[in-house]
Amino acid sequence: MVDTVENRPQAVQAMPAVRAVTFADVKASLIEGLSDFARAPAFGLAFGALYAAGGLAIVACVFFFELGYLAYPLFAGSVLIGPFVAAGLYDVSRELEAGREPTWNGVLSTIFAQRQRELGWMAFVTIFAFIIWMYQVRLLLALFLGFASFATLNDFLKVLFTTSDGIAFLAVGHVIGAALALGLFSITVISFPLLMDRNLDVVTAMITSVQAVLTSPGPMILWGICVVALIAIGTAPAFLGLIFVLPVLGHATWHLYRRAVAPLP
């Protein structure tokens, strides 16, 4: 599998052609994502468990170091790394789409081969966005709640929901967070599977992703809402739901990418 056209060293390809997607395409992508998960569950469960374990580790560290007030922003920020964790699932879907049986050796080899490609830089972009997100949270905490005292999580929640400064912090924080999330969503919605599939530079991938969002804003916004909603549902039972949610979203992302970007001639 590693010795495919997509994975061989080659000249950087031309700018991909973007196609409009519809609301029906979003639905079909989710259905196909569920189908791929059912056809190759071992891969999905493994990557999903890795993502869920990461969420649990974040929560454990937050409460161990008594930083409970950072639990929500850390969780919200951790959503940003989901597309990178799901990278192996894009290859699984690609193999199934081609009528081949995915193997662990092939999937892991493909992931490892990305060290010579641009996917790592895309991961760096998401990590950088996560750092910016956490920095602005700390900045807003200092601006709005700098003089408040909250030694415990309960104290923090009380200040947050019963004071004007706390409510202002929530409002401004969510507005800034939504703007950051929208920007990151626009440059990453299809860039990860695109970089996995083709030998492109990271800037071209991000531009293509933004073009896909601008070409089909309604369906793409619906897709973003579906991602956030499903991840939120998946975190409810102690993050265990993410074991099943991440694979479906990962596979579905591949199929949405295939609909949004025209195949090579």
C-alpha cells in the first residue's frame, strides 16, 4: 500500500479543483463514514481509544494540578487536534474505496511516510492555534477575573456564573473562541485528507480548504456543527463515546474531501 502513486516521491502537484458540495453530500459522507467504520472497526477503535485516552489524560492533569478552571478551554482546544489523530483513518477509507483490504502495516507505514510530506506542518498549524487559544484564555482571565479569588473549581464556577465580570468573560471568550474556531475550521476542514492523499505543500492545502468552505458555506458550516455536536456527545460518558465518534468523523471527513475536491485528471 505504501508504494502507491500517492505515496511515491514526486513533483508537487497543481492547485486542486474545488467542487461544490450539498447538504445531501454531508449526510452521505456521514453514512459512508459509519459504513467504513463497520467494515474496518479495529482501526477506528484503536484511533478512537487513543483520542479518548488523550482527553482523559488532559482532565486528570488539570485536576491533579488543581487547574480545574482550565478544564473547559483545554477540552475545547483538544478538539483542534482531532483531524491529526484521525489521519490513519483517511488512509483506511482510501484503501476501502480502492477495493483493497487495509492492514496495520500499511496504515502505519503510510502515517510514518508523512514525515517526508507536509502533513506534519499542518499538525504544527493546529498546535499553534491551540497555543493561541490557551493564551487568549489566560489573557481574558487576567482582564476580567484578575482580582477574583477562586481556589477550587466550585469557587471558579460561582464567580463565573454569579458575577458580571464572570458573565462578560464567558461572552467575550466564546466570541473570540468562535472566531478562532471558524478560521481554523476553514483552513483544516479538508486539508488533512488532502495532504494525506496528494503531494501538496501545506499552504496550497489550506487555500484549497478555504476555497471549499467559500464555495459551499452552508453545507460546510453544517459539517462543522455535526463535528462539534458529535464530539460533545462522545465526551459525555467519560470520553468513552469518542472511541466510536472519532472513527465515524474521520472516515466521513475523507468522503467529504473526495466530494469537495475533483480527482486528478
